[in-house]
Amino acid sequence: MSALDGRVAVITGAGRGIGREHALLFAREGAVVVVNDRGGSNSGDGADAGPAQEVVEEIVAAGGRAVANTDNVADWAGAESLVAQAVSEFGGLDIVVNNAGILRDGFLPTLAESDWDAVIAVHLKGHFAVIRHASAYWKAESKAGRPRNAAIVNTASASGVTMPNAGQANYGAAKAAIAALTQVAADELERYGVRANAIAPIARTRLTLATPGMGAMMAAEAEDVEEGGFDPFSPANISPLVAYLATADCPITGKVFAVQGGAIDELAGWHDVKTIETEEAWNIADIAARLP
């Protein structure tokens, strides 16, 4: 028996890169998959049904089951339609993997409002909108006595949770918020049989190859990998963790994991590192003397 036999999965941004690897592995492990991808550029412009359909054809050719979806997850009705397609095509929904994302980097003094709004919309609203409509379905199923033992896996980033990156205020803010959203979802949705976790992956994708410094390093690493050797930046390295978090028997919820190559690290959020106290009203001079 495969790890995901009979489970119905929606995977966003699944036409290329990490999302594509998720979809292929999920199908190999027995899941039926709704492959969502608008097929746009790195910046979110344009649309092309080809990438999602190509992944579906690859899955079907290997004996799996999948359908394509090109809805915009940042659009409320689009996210609702995506969830509805999974239920209508396959009779339910057990897994949501939020992976879709774009990049519109820029430094704070010159970052355009439209670039801020677009990145926040695709990453943060796109995660929320799919979760919102999926959770409404799961709540209704639970109330009807048919809990789904469901799982959400969100995609944060080191840029938002461990290594803030200059030039990515929009992307980093969205990814940090996704980590927080994941923990709220885990707390709220447990009563309906739903778990929620997030990953912060590092892998070679269209987006990372377009990131200054990181792209050149990852491209150079690829050239050094011998044929058949282990590629530490292959996006395929990310998907086994996501698949495990999506299994029916996985007990983990409310966690964020960094994953890259052969390493998986559980991350912890903001925590106390130093405390100063007073038994009187604070004054500025006292804070200045004691806080540094």
C-alpha cells in the first residue's frame, strides 16, 4: 500500500518546479491530484494552460489520476472553484498543498505599490483563500459525521522566517505571514480533523534562479553534480517531507520545517531572549541603559 492511497489532493503552483515534483510524487504514492497552475511568468504576468496539463499527462501516462486547473488562487471565486473541482471530480478533498508563488523584488524606497499588492495577493491571499474554502468543506463534512482526516501543507520561506533578504520586503512579509497563518489554521481546524504545517524550502526553481546571488550559486552547483549523483538543490528533495505531512497517519500539526537537500530542520518562531523589568513606571533613560 502506498503512502497516499485514495487521498484527494489539491496542489497549487504544480505546473513547474517544486509543485510539479509534489504532484508527481503524490500521484506515485496513490493520491489523485488536482494540478493547479495559471502558467504565468515569474512575476505573475500572463497565463498558459500548458504546464498544468503537461503534468497531468505525465501522471496519467504513469497510471495515475489527475486533472488540470488554471484558476487564480488569489481570486476568491478562483480558489472556491479549485476546491469545488476536487470535490466534484474525485468525491472529496483530503489534502491542500499551497505552493503557488511569484516574485517582484525591489528595494523599499522604490518598490511599486502594484508589486507589493501582487506578491501579497498570490502568496498570502492565495494561501488563505484556498484554505478558507477547503476548511468550509471540511467543517461541513465533520458536522455531517464524515470527518476527512485532512492535511494542509503551506509554503513559507527562509526569506520570511530565518534569513530576511534585502529586496524582498513583499515576499518576506508574505512568507512570514504564511507561517503564522499555518499555526492559526492548525489551532482552529483541529476540531474538524484537519492538520496544518508549513515548509520553508530551498531548491532550484524559476524563482530562486532569478534571485540575485542565489541563482548563480544554484546553477553552478548543478554543473558540479555527476550524472546520477545527489543534487542538493533538486526540487525533488522537498516533496517527500510534504508527502509525509499529508499522510493520514502523520500526527504533526502547527509546525514549520526548513528543508533543503538532505536536511530537514524544525523551526521555532519568535521567543524571549532577554527580559528587563521594573517595579516603577518606565523612563527612557532606564530603558536605554538596560536594554542594549
